[in-house]
Amino acid sequence: MIGLPVDARGWPLPGEGRRPAQAGETVADAALALDVGDEVSVGGQRLQVVGVASGISYYFGAPTFFVPLADAQAIAFAEPLAMSVATEGVPQSVPPGFQVLSPEQVEADLARILEGGTQTIGVLNGLLLLMAAGIIASIVYLSALERGRDFAVLKATGASNRALFAGLAAQAVILSLVAAVAGAVLARFALTPLIPFGADVTTSSFLTLGVTALAVGLLASLAGLRRAIAVDPAQAFRAA
Amino acid sequence: MAELSVRDLTVEYSSGGYMARPIDGLDLDVSPGELVLLLGASGSGKTTLLSVLARILTPKTGTVRLGDTVVSELEGPALVHYRRHTVGIVFQAFNLVPSLSAAENVQVPLRLAGARAGPARARTEELLGRMGLQDRMRHRPGDLSGGQQQRVAIARALAHEPVLVLADEPTAHLDYIQVEGVLRLLREVAGGGRIVVVASHDERMLPLADRIVELTPRRSPAEVAVPPRLQVAPGQEVFAQGDAGDFVYVVEEGEVDLVRVRFDGGDELVARMEPGRYFGELAPLFGLRRSATARAATAAVVQGLTVAEFRRRTGEGGVRQALAGGQG
């Protein structure tokens, strides 16, 4: 629950309804599946939902209520207390016991709570990348296994190992890049809306994905190249 | 145009751990414009000789020379250059790359030889047009008949204008109408001053050849007519692994060992033949080379028999017994 003065900045923009104009009203998180006009009880206080907003979940999906400050103080502290004060401009001096934080410092402080989740995402990311690399390497290797006779014919015709590597690398890199583009399109347009909290795939992530795909493709083609080099061109003379 | 010269060529390789020598001391000279037919049964060394001429296989001894190039000594970039520019190969069973169209298959050696895309395309269209395949250029091998695939394979072998064209069983897998077309094409290829070497066991190809090289081991009628009676000292050979199979032998006195020469150099005892036992039946019966060496274990006397005499003495049971347990 987040309490704000009714006329202060920081209220979410409701997708439905409006922001509160007086005490006893609230903007609810869409994740709570409430409608405008519903009544809810929070900490024994009756609140009427006047707006529903998306993208205001905290910590990977914890739903929130935005309520007028007085209601929040009554529910949480039973007295007029505040945990933080937002200011326009930088205060020159603050009362004893207060600390001034810049917006970046506030962001970093909030991110500290998300550290565990972020690390989990990083580990998952790494594991998925390893799986993708393994799958692409397997496809390239299996395709090289199937094409032993083709390699033999190409070698007998004068194809060097470098030429074979170029062909295999092109196949693996194209495969990786197509997979990366498909993944990016899915992430951007198909999967993000299904995630129950705000998820943003950054441009740098897409760039990293492209470079990684290129590297994975080249590494995967080495698996196929090993097989291609081992093929004896004399195989081309054997009957099918 | 270059002449092809093969001198004292011997090829050995490992066959299941044992030493096989399909070609032993071969000499051959071929002039430009000649079509040579390598004739022989399966396993007689036809494909092996083609592999040596393509410098895919290295001979144990001997030299292969094409003009000024000593083919049998080529290595590294010179070998790659030889394969890319000098030799064209029509493989058995066509061996076209199934994922490429007919035109792309023909373009492979051209692009490897360094041709640019435009000229490579033009050359491909010209060749496939000459082969009567102008409307099949974009088809993949799986969508072409056997005869069409063989024509694509020949076009691929000729694309980079090699001076030496090697064809391995080019009429296998084809019906008689398709065979006629392929024969005409091969004759036409040699007409351009190239050397064409064709390996086949198809005797329909005989009239096509300027020269025939018989690779199935045979002895002259005079040799065959007189089976020898041999007295051999301990360690002396009656015949050696890889020899032509001429006679069946029967042990009259002493003992004879049949040993196989392993590729790594050692000998492996296969059987010890005592008086009354026949050995060396399979090679003369089936026109094969000896698969083992017969060496006297003690002082021995062995009598050679013609196949006819062996059959007369043993009946059909002798042949069946030879197949069940006989050696070379």
C-alpha cells in the first residue's frame, strides 16, 4: 500500500476510472482483478476502488493499492507518519535523522531488494543460453553426420577444410540469428504481455543476444567441422 | 594435352585388419583423347585405381604422372589445385548433393575452381543445355530420373574443363535406353582431347574403349593348362596373399600353413593343412585374388589341380565345403 497526498505527483495513471479525489478512495492494481466501484477492506478500513492501473506491481508481482496519505497513515501507523518525502528541487538542509537521496540512489536502494530475483534471472538466462547453444550444436553436428557423403564428394572435388568450415559456420550462424530474431519478436510482442508484472527487455539485451547468437553459431559449427574433417574423400567412390 | 603414365603401381590397404593389395605392379600409358576402360569384377581394384588417379588414395609404391605433374606425390595446396582444376569425377550412384539443384551441383566445382557467379551460371546453363536438361536445372536430384542424374553428374565432372575425367560405374543403376545416352556422352567427352578413364564391369562398354585394362587376375592359357606338382621346403610359399588364383592344391606329403598377412605387418595362422586336405579353392573358383598365403610348415609335396579337376574329384560338395571353410 502506498499513500500519497491527493494532489501530489506520483499517482499511477488509471487504465480505468480516475485517481482518488478524497479519503476512502483507492487506485487498485489490475493484478487484484477488482473493478471500478468495488469496495475493499484494507487493515479494517473500507476503501472504494475509483481507478484500476496496470504496471504498478512490486517485486515481481506483489499487487499494490494507491491510497490518499491520510488513509495510509491511519491503516499503517494510526498516526500521521511518513516513510519518505518527495521534494521538487534539492533540500539545502534537512531535520536531524533525515537523509537526502537522489532519484538514482532511491532506485538503487529499491533494486537492492530485487537483487536475489535479478540473480535468479541471470542464472536462468545463462542456463537457457547453454541449452540453446547445445541444441544448435546438435543440429549442426547431426546435419554434418547425415551429410558425410556430401562432404566426401566436396573434398574429392577440391573443397578445402576452410571452405567446409565456411559452409558449416554460415549454416550455424544463420540458424542462431534466426532463432535470436524469433526469440526477440516473441519476447517483445507475444510473451511480455503474459507476464504478470512489468517486464522490459532492453535494447542492450537484444544486442547481446545477437552477438551471443553469432558466437554460439561459430562454436556450434566447430562440432560439425570436426566431423567434416574426419570424412575420407574416398567415401565418394563408394556406392550408396 | 597431357599424357597419363602409371608405373609399377602397387596399392595396399587394411581390409578388416588384414592386408589387401588390389593393384600390384600396374603399368599403364594413356594418350590425350583416349578412353580407357578398366574392366573387372567387384573387388578387382577398378575403383581403387580411380581413387589413385584422383589422388584420393596414396599408392604404396609406383608413380602416377599426368604431363609434368607427378600426381602420386602431390600434397597440400598442390593437391587441392589438382583436384579443383585437373580432374573431373563421375561417381558411382551419381553422388549429387541432394540439397542442391541440378544447376547448383554443376556449379560446385566451378566455384571451387574460383569462377565468379555469373560465368559459373553461364557455363552451367551451357553444359546442362548440351545434356538436354535445360528445363530441369532447378530440380533437385530426387526429382530427376537416374539417366538425368547421371547426365548432371557428367556435367559436374566436365564443368571446370578438366584434362582427366574419371567415371566409376557410369552405367550402373541405368536402364538400357539411358545407358546408350551415357555411352555416347562419354565418347564425346574423350573426343575433346581429354583422357577418360571408366571403371566398369559392364561389358556393353567394350566397343566404346580405345584401350581396355583387365583388372581381374587371370593366367595365360599355357599356365592354366599345366597344374604343377610342387616340392616345398619349410617356410617356402606355394602362393602369396594377393596373387591371382590359378589352381586348387591338395597336400600329398607334409603340412602347409595358411596365414593371413595383417596390415600392421604380422602374420595370423588361419589353418594347418595335412595330407589329403585341399586348399586355395575360392580364388580360382570365383576369379578372386588369394586371401591368404600358403606356406610350408614342414617339407611338403602339394599337387595343383584345375578347377575342373577339383570339381570332378569332390563334386558339388567340394564347392560347398570350400565356401563353408575354405581359404583363398
